[in-house]
Amino acid sequence: MPQRLRRAAVALAAAAALAAPLASAQQVTVVTSFPKELTDAYRKAFESRNPGVKLEILNKNTVAGVAYVRELAPGSRPDVFWASAPDAFEVLAKDGLLEKYDPGVPGIPAKIGNYPVNDPEGYYRGQALAGYGIMWNTRYLKANRLPEPREWADLAKPVYFGHVATSSPSRSGTTHLTVETILQGEGWEKGWSQLLRIAGNSAAITERSFGVPEGVSNGQYGIGLVIDFFGLAAKANGFPVEFVYPSVTAIVPANIGLIAGAKSPELGKRFIAFTLSEEGQLVLLDPKVSRLPVLPKTYEHAPKGFPNPYAGTIKPKVNFDANLSEERYYLVSSLFDQTITFRHKELVAAARAINDAAAKLAAKPNPQGERLLAEARAAAYTPVVDEAKAKDKGFLAMFRATKKDAQTAKRVTALEEHWSTEAKQNYARAVELASQAAATVK
């Protein structure tokens, strides 16, 4: 081979060797629980603004996303974590898995109500705002002659038995926030009683939070507990649905943060900055997305009737405490699964028996029946962990430990098995008592 051609071949080989790592470096990887409609809209907008940079989306529910980041070694982790759950970001920050980054975007308020928009320590930013509420299918409610619900307490009423759907907080960060909002707004005991009643009325505890709005939109379920953008987006896209914020709700930021030990941290920073820019915030108003922007001036471009938390169109009663939510994050998820998700069939049977007895006693009341019915409700709708235990720091620490020793893991497993068994017994007892109450009606 002539020397000139040999030099050219060497140059081409060197260029090829440099091109491979360059190509891999031109990709930003984002772990998110957000639906495809949102991530596709951001991929298109970001890649258009940043030619040659690809946006890779790893879609995982929030709990799985946190676990995934934990498992990877520094230098091999994704670049950005993006989700609606501020308590999950607290978990990541305390585990040293987030890196401080301030893109310096002007115009974003320090607080929404009393809640900080950005992490005071600087580990994550508010990228959008989110509220939690009730979505329903208008045709379904009309066909079944059901009233429109307005409050969480409405969903506990017998009229909605078999017409509701929700997910589990262990499967969905947004469901975890909804559950926490109810617990913080109503208190531990009353909140769990309300959650158990709603779950007893539910036709399903779905595998993913997406399953609830999808089921309501297509008429599989009548009513669902959802984060606001599911309801707003479905309505904007022509589905026969409505959405309402109950009075016991919260408005909190949906967050975005730079993962410590990321593969491409500079590209991660570029993506975070884009999502907070005026252009990036406008993406939230896409009808397929329908999220509440964190930048107030974006609402100037919002469609008529779009909720604006900065203008007082949403009036939440709950000042969400992310630290409290983070402290009992794993306890709440485990307790929900052991007493609701894994015992849903038994809980529904108890709710059915209670509702039937209540209907008979409403038509023909008597003191003995009312007493038995009250006992049935107490058996079915009292949490197996009381408030004092839920505040015990040592008790909570067992569930929060990321790497449990064998003894701690054994204790947690034994507790979970006990809760499951106790719940099963409680629901069976509720059926028995409700049946006795119904039998008093002659």
C-alpha cells in the first residue's frame, strides 16, 4: 500500500476510534415514571433544539426507578431522575445519589403555597406542579345513575361499590403521594379508614398508575384516583371524562434532578435546563401532556379553563410534608399492600356485606343491628398499625433501611405476614358481624 494511502487509512482508523466514544457521549439518559405522551413530546422538542444529542428514556415506576439507580455503580448510572414524587427524591438525596445543580432559570417562585418549589439543599428542582384528585367517565356515571364525586369521602359511600379503581403506592409514586395526601389531610387513623373504605369499593388495584386513567377513559371503571395530568390530558384529548381536585388535596412540585455518578452529567444538566426554560415549560401545555407549569408566565399561553395554581383556581387544604412522607415511605407502601393489595378480595367481601347490612338497617333500623354494623365497620376499616407505632422512629427505621441485615429483614417479613393475617381475620370477622346485623332485620 502506498505511504499516502497508509497514512489515510491510519487517520480514518483513528477517527473511527474517536467517533465511537463521541457517539455514546452524545446521549442523555433519563429515568422517569412519566407516560409516553409526555416523554415523546420532550424528546422531540429537546432533540430538535440539540442536534446530535439523543434522549434515551428508561420508563420505570418511581419505586423501581429508585432501586435501579441504587444498583448501578458510579460512572454507569443514568443522567437524570424525573418523577412526581418529592419523597422519592428525598430518599435519593439522603442516599447520596443526587448531585447539586442550579440551572439559574429566572421567574420560578421559591414556593407554591407554603411548599418549596426547589429542594432547599439544591439536589433537585421543581419542573412542573401536580395535584391529586378524582377522575370519572361521564357516560359510565350516567349509565349507572351515579352522582358525580367531589371529595375523597364520597368514594367511600356504598353507592360507588364496584365502580372505583386505584393503584398501589408500592407500584406508583403518584399513588403514594395521593395516599400520603389523604393521610396527612385526614390524619393517620381517619385517613386509613377512608382508604380502606375506598379500596373496598374498588373494582381493581391496578398494576400501574396508568391503568387507572386508561380504565376510566375507556369505561372499564367509572371513577379513579389519579394525579391531575391524567384527567386533564384525557379530557383535552376528547375522552368523556371529568376531573376534580377534592378540598383535601395538595399541590406539590414534580421534580427533576441530576444523578450522582452519571454517565453524561453535562448532557444531563443541559436536559434539566431545557425542561425549565420557557420553551421546555410550554411543552407541558401540549394537550397530550396537560401538566401544570412551574414557570408562572407559561400560563399566559394556557387554554381557557386550564387550572392555574398561582392564580388561586386550585385551593388545596393540605400543606404536604415531604419529610414525613419520606420517613414512612416504605411503611405506608408495605401496609397498603399487606392489608389492601394482597387482601383485596377479602376486603371487597367485607365491604359488600357491610353495605348490604347498612341498606337493610336503613330501611328498618334497630339498636342491635346498628351495634353489630358498627363493630363490622371497625373490624374492616381500622388500620392494623396505629398512629403511635407509625411515629416510632425505631420502627420506621426498620423499613427505611436500604440494606437490611438478616435479623432486621426477618423482623420486617414477620411483621408483614402478621399484618396480612390480621387483615384477613378482620375482614372475615367484618363479614360475620355484618351478616348478623342484616339478620336482625325481620
